[in-house]
Amino acid sequence: MQFTYECLPCVFKQIQQLVSKATDDSRTREKLLRAMLASMADMDWDVPPPAFSRDQQLIVNQVVGDADLFLVEKDLSTELAKEVWEEIAEQATREHDPFEAALRLAIGGNIIDYGIDGSFQLSQAKSRLFEVLALPLEPSRITALQDAINKAEKIFYVLDNCGEAVFDRLLIEQFRDKVTLGVRGMPVLNDVTRRELASSGLAGYPVVDTGDCTPGVSSRYADPAFFQAMRQADLVIAKGQGNFETMDDYDRPIFFLFRAKCSVVAKHLGGVELGSLQVIGKNV
């Protein structure tokens, strides 16, 4: 997916959010703001939207030092997810078969996102998680994903956000013996890095990171080892909108699991409803 002018409101919101979190000093805020706006003005628009987030994070790192600006939110999101885990998992398995229950929870956790929705509040998360149990999900897509998982010998599962990763666990456990996890190489927004795997219940799996701070997988900047791991897998499962925006032209079997959280992506998918559950298979 390429950046469009319709992405601008989200980019400006994110710039304001990052600047306010990075420092309380007015002069440093001005320096950050000017640098981010200049970078955006000069940037090639022939890139996916997460490329802008990468540039903004690098500017923060240069001005105030390597910064994990959402460290508190990441840890709180993980703790909240663990608190509601048993309750929502129990209800999900009562209402759906085990695979669909795990899939719904994995997609539902994608609502925990401070990047796309700068106004996201953790207090909203519990009700938004429970709503996924009743939202429409095309049965044929569930079956297609399950069949692809069963046939694959090696699966590369690219994680997205903290908190969300706790709910990924139930799905990953269904093919745990053939999975390698992919994570961000550096902190950016509330995305998962190696640091958060153990607290999310995902310790012990093989892991490859991007070596980069794009909130997605950058074809320009991700580590070659990351792409090698993707190529060695029979199936890639990519969580979240950022991974979809950066990987939708991947030329091997891949499934994207996410909630459609912005109008640009919703339109790109043919006018799907905002908040809808998406299971999108390509090359399968």
C-alpha cells in the first residue's frame, strides 16, 4: 500500500503524540516538530504509511536519545490482556470451535494500537475485545487459513502490538512446533520487540527481528535475515495493519489478520466496515 494524502491526518496526529511524549521542554518540542515536518515534506510518497512512522522515530532517537516512548503503555497493555485473558478465552471457546475462537481473539487483540488511533484509551480495550466474539467472520476464510496452517511445515508469524501478542498465543499454540516469530528490531509505538515476548507468554519460540524501527516490515530497511526467515517458511501469518500495509505485495503464501482501523485501508479493501475482522490470504 502506498501513502496517500488521506493518510495526512493520522500522520499529523502521530507527530503531535510523539513530540508530546518525547519531552516537556518547549524548545526541544519545537526542534522535534520542525525536523519531523521537514522530513515529511521531503519524503518520497511512493512508500507505505509506516515508513513515515519510522522516520519520526529515528528523529526522536537523534534528538532525545534512543527512546521507547510507549514503554509504559506496552507493559500496561500486556498486563490488561493477561487480566482478561481467561475470561474472554473461556467465553470464546463456549461460542466457537477452538480454532475460530483462537483466531477471533488474535484478530480482536489488534484493537490495542496507539499508532493508528492516537486517542486510543486502554480503558476501552476490554469491551472492544469482547465484541469480536460476535462480529462477522467469513467461514470460508477461516477454513482457508486452517487448511494452509495444516499443510505448512514451517510458519513465520509476524507479531504486531503489545497486549495483542497475549491473544496471539492461543492461535500460535495450535501450531507451536512449526512456528518462528517475527518482531520489530527496535522500539516504535507500542509494537512488540524481543523484550516483550516473555511477558506475553511467548518465550521459548525461535525469533527473528527486523533490525529496524518500521512499525511493519520495510522492504528497504529490514534485516536480510528477516526476509530469509520469511522465504524459508511455507506460510507467513502477518498480524496488524502495519504489516498489511508494508507486506501486501509479498509474493509467497501469506495471510494477514487484523481489524480494519482506518478509512484508507477500508477503502483499499473494497469498502469494508471500520473495525471489521479481516482474514486475507494471498498466493494460497
